[in-house]
Amino acid sequence: MFDTIKEEIQVVFERDPAARSTLETILTCPGFQAILFHRFNHWLWNKKLYLLARLSAHFTRFITGVEIHPGAKIGRRFFIDHGMGIVIGETSEIGDDVSIYHGVTLGGTTWQKGKRHPTLEDNVVVGAGAKILGPITIGAGARIGCNAVVVKDIPMGATVVGVPGHVVVKKDNNDKTAQREAMAKKIGFDAYAERKDMPDPIQNALDSVLDHMHKTDQEMDELKKKLETISKKINNS
Ligand SMILES: CC(C)(COP(=O)(O)OP(=O)(O)OC[C@H]1O[C@@H](n2cnc3c(N)ncnc32)[C@H](O)[C@@H]1OP(=O)(O)O)[C@@H](O)C(=O)NCCC(=O)NCCS
């Protein structure tokens, strides 16, 4: 748990140039507070303590201005800047290293139950006031401009602006830059950010290694999920 808190604090320093000290972050950063409370609220939700989870989420909203449904699944190193006015719906799914600003809504467009909120893949950035609506997927590394209203799937690495949101910068589907950058970051390889897509045999070799690691990670995740399902079945029988 302390590792998670340390990681969340570290993220504030990485992505908020105004952050000055750890104590200041803990005491005055509503985004940090909201995500920390959400980790606890989501844990309550998974333990089927629904009312307690909702009450705690309501309290979190009261002190931070950030409304995250306790059922929402949020990955590691999630960064919320400013916080006020953010709404994240129950069936939202957020990958690792995602950043969002104040006034963002991850909302539904139907009153039907089931998956009705967006999925944000790793490294997505959502600008202030943007609304992302429906069970759509925002591809890894995509950037959503402030005040955009997005109602359709967005490809990996694209930049989207306007109402309705339209892509202004699109990366080739075969461009794995966002995915590779995410993997490089995960293993702490900062120098990767220095590359400017120069044709370089060492860079090519490194890209292959990063792609392979990404694939292995995905397979490990799938295996983990399968093992969890099997162990749940064994425990219930
Ligand atoms: C969308 C965004 C990521 C694009 O950044 P960028 O890659 O530097 O792109 P540019 O600024 O070159 O803009 C590309 C085009 O989109 C337009 N554009 C950029 N942001 C826009 C927005 N939010 N709404 C409408 N159009 C926008 C630009 O005018 C430009 O149009 P042009 O090519 O016709 O001149 C950025 O503008 C943005 O909105 N970031 C969110 C920042 C934020 O919310 N900060 C809050 C801090 S408190």
C-alpha cells in the first residue's frame, strides 16, 4: 500500500510543475487525495460493501470535487490535475499512466445497465473540460483536447479536438511509438524519450525488445486473470 502511495506522489511531481513538497501534495492536492480515496473505495466495492463504498465516494467528492464511482477500474500512476468537476462513471476503465484535468467527464449515453462508459488505454491525456461519452475506446497515447466532446473510438496516438471530436493528428496504425514509450517508461528507461525516430539499428533492436516485453506482459496478464478465475472457482466449490 505504501508503495502505491509513494508512486501516486511521484506522479504528481512528474506531471505537475507546480508541485513543491510531499507534505504539500498530500495536504493540498485534490487529485492525489481523490485517487487515493478511490483505491480504498474500489476495494470496498470489490468486497461487495456497496453502500459503504458509495458513501465514501460521496465523501471524497465532497472534499475534492472529483466524483469517481467506486466501481470504476483505474490503472497505476493515474494523475488528476486540479480535480474539480471530474466525473468518472461506474463502468469506466482506465489504463496505466493516464492524465486528466478538471471538468472531464467519462460518461454514459444510455440508461441501460452494463458497459456504458469509456475505456482509456495507457498514456492517454484528457484536456480540461473534455467529455468522453459511451462505451468507446481511446487508444493508447491518444490526446483529447480541452473541451472536446468525443463519442467515437479514437485510434492509438491520435490527437482529437472539437465538438464533436475529430482527429487532427493521426499516427499510422503500425506506429507502435506510444506502446513502446509506455513499456520503456515502465522499465525506467528514460533515455528512450530522446529518440526522434532516426533509422538506427540499435534503436530497431531496442524496439523489438520493447515489443516482445509488451507481448509477454499481455500474456502474463491473461494468465494471471485465468489463474484468478480458476482459484475463485476452487474456493467456491
Ligand atoms: C489537443 C492538444 C493536446 C493539442 O496540442 P498540440 O499537439 O500542441 O497541437 P496544436 O496546438 O499544434 O494544435 C493542432 C490543431 O488543433 C487545434 N487545437 C488545439 N487544441 C484545441 C482544442 N482544445 N480545441 C479546438 N482546437 C484545438 C489548433 O488550433 C491546431 O489547429 P490548426 O492546425 O488548424 O492550427 C492541446 O491543444 C490541448 O487541448 N491540451 C489540453 C491541455 C489542458 O487541458 N490543459 C489544462 C491545464 S490546467
